[in-house]
Amino acid sequence: HHPAHAANAFYTSGFDEALCISIDAYGSGMTNVVAVGRRGKPIEVLHRTPYPHSFGAYYEQLTSALGYAPNRHEGKILGLAAYGDPELLMDVVRARLDERAGEVGLRGTLNAFFPRLLSLRFTKQDIAAAYQGAMERAVSEVVKYWVNKTGIHNIVLSGGVCANVKLNQRIFETEGVQKIFVHPGMGDGGLCTGAAFLLEEAQGMEPYVMENAFLGPEYPESEMRAAIERADLPYERFDEVEEKIADLAVSNEVVARYNGRMEYGPRALGNRTVLYRAADPSVNRWLNQQLGRTEFMPFAPATMFEQRHQNYKNIDGAEYTAQFMTITFDCTDKMIEENPAAVHVDGTARPQLVTRTSNPSFYKTLDAVNRRCGVATLINTSYNMHEEPIVCSPDDAVRAFTEGRIGVLAMGPYLAWLPEKGRPAALDNAESVPSA
Ligand SMILES: [Fe+2]
């Protein structure tokens, strides 16, 4: 289990050498494993932490105690934590952690009644903040220990707990860490590719850089058109659809974007994505409501790669992993001012940096938005309805679009809209004209 997590992260990191750390709920009897990956050599395991010392279980119990669904709503708890005061209960939680050299004992925290007891007297926000903060500090100490011991300054992460984007930021900010890569399929959904890498390792597998995460299915234009027609949606086809999406976005339309191959891993990265401007923070309330979601973390921003330093602090060494939305950063004043809807109350955001080659259509869209309003960022949230997986086929996309009553559907080169809303006026804004 853990060698597969480690192989997934190391062989897609592009690093010649890295500390491979998996932080997980449970896998083959183990929870956390520290290993070393070196180009040309098999991955070498240095340390294993056995169950029940599990940060996954720790977070699941917290999630359940605060009234949410464990193993599903951990992301909501992470969002909630930013509203609390981490120091209020920090000592109480930390006292239950057994922080040893290079690992953390968690037996003392694994009492599901403890956070429930706390919730009788303290707010959910403060409890979540203390659990999140205590985990960040403890894991950061573990990372520091292994960096010092091995002299390796590149970290690659995987395991379900590494879906915790704030934890990943703290790991990156740990003294001695220079570069970080969090594998986009960090959960157990990624184990299949990790196992394949381990098989290839014996044949001399070399670390490489993932150009993008678009490894999923793709559907021809004819099927997109057929799905739109089956739903009786009015539509037009555009050769330069990205220019039209930009016109819609700057006119404050919500655009459901469906294009090319589906994303690998849990994040929508522009091909099964709902887009909106990040200027108005109220979007986090009304659009979540429309999509049937409750979230405490704001929508994530997608930003043109070239603008990363203008919007995010301390991003050098993490710019590759930031293409997969797996880590948060502190935001600059410019980002907070221009894109407040994508910045959390603690001043962080978890961006997707979009390069010209990783997703040409998405890049063109952001570039077109930038030409219109001087901001190269849009909100990017996954294209799915309440608790459902991200849409895959054109029919899935049309169904989620009509159920969610999202503004405009941009499927491949087609733009479609809800008949009762009528043709969006913004389509007449720019130069490009419908094609045959
Ligand atoms: Fe796992």
C-alpha cells in the first residue's frame, strides 16, 4: 500500500532525489511511511508507523464529532478550522499526541468521545482549528526530523491525509524543505498507478514530470452535440469558444466548462469545471447553494502560470504541484483585492496554476479574461451536483447543467443555455462569430 503511494509521488515528481512521505488513514497495517526515492534506484523505506497511530482516523473522528460525515466531509472541517482560534485548545490536543523522534503516537487522541465532549463547551470552529493546528505542528516536526537525518530537501507526499491542502502548505514551509510535490491522485484511487510504477521500477523507471492530469475518458464532438440536442437545449458552435467564455465570464455569467479528457484524481482542473469571476465573495454562498453544497472553504482560483508571483507568496519550489491544486499559499494584497471570492478568511488560497501546454483551452480562456479585465484568475470548482462524482460523459454534463441551472454550458466548441433564460447577451460582445 505505502510503497505504491510513495512510487506514485516520486515517479511523477521529476525529482532526482526525494523524501517520500505517505500520511494515511490505514494501509496494509501502516499509517505513515517515510521512504527515500533516488533516480535509478528502488525506493527505500526508512520508517513505518503502524495502525492505530493514524492521522486519517484522528481527522475522521473529529469530522464525525462535529456533526459531519467521516471519510467524506474532512475538507469541510479543514475549511471550518480557518474560522477558529487554534491556540485556544491547542495544548489540550497536543498533550494527547505522543511526539517522538521522527513519528507521532496517536493512541491518546483516538477517543471519539473527546472531541464530542469538547463540542459541549467550545465552538466547532475552535475545535477544528486546534486539531488542524496540532496536526500541522506535529507533522512538520516529523518532516524536519527526516530532512535533517537524510539531508534530502525535496518532499513528495501522498496518502489520503495529504488531500489536506493546508497541511501540505505547512510541510512546504518547514525549515529545510526546498521543493514539494503532492501527487494529484494522493488517495487510494491513485494506488493502481503507484503499483504500476513499482513494477516498472524493476525495469529502470525514471522520475518524470506529469505534463497534465488529463488521463480520463474523452468524447467526440458528435457525442457532445447529440447530448445537447437530446436535452433540447438551444446552442451555437464557435471556433474561438474561449473568447466567448471570457465574454460570458466578465459579464458575470457562470460557465460550466466541459472539454477534452477528464481529470485524474479528485480535482477538476479545467476540463470538468464550473467557472466564475472571483471578484464577488457572495458567489461562495449562492453558487454552492445552487450546486447543492455546503463548504467553508471558498472556491479555488485558477490562475495563469505567469502570474503566480503576483498572486501567491512563497510559491517557488511548489509551482509544479500547484498545477494540480494540491497545496495552499498565502495570498498577496493584489490577489486579495482582485479575487476576494477565492481567498479564505486566513488569507490563503489553493490555486491551480494553468500553463500554456498543460491545458491550452483553459489557458486561452484565462488569457482572454485577462485581456478584457486585467485579471488572469477565475474561480474553478468541480462540475458535479451535490455529493455526486465529477461529471464524465456529455450526458452527465448536460444533466448536471440542467439540474443545477448553471448559467451557460460550454461543451467543447458548443455553447448551450437554458431555454427559459434565453441566449446570453454577452455572446454578441466580441469579434468571433458562430461557425457552420
Ligand atoms: Fe492509502
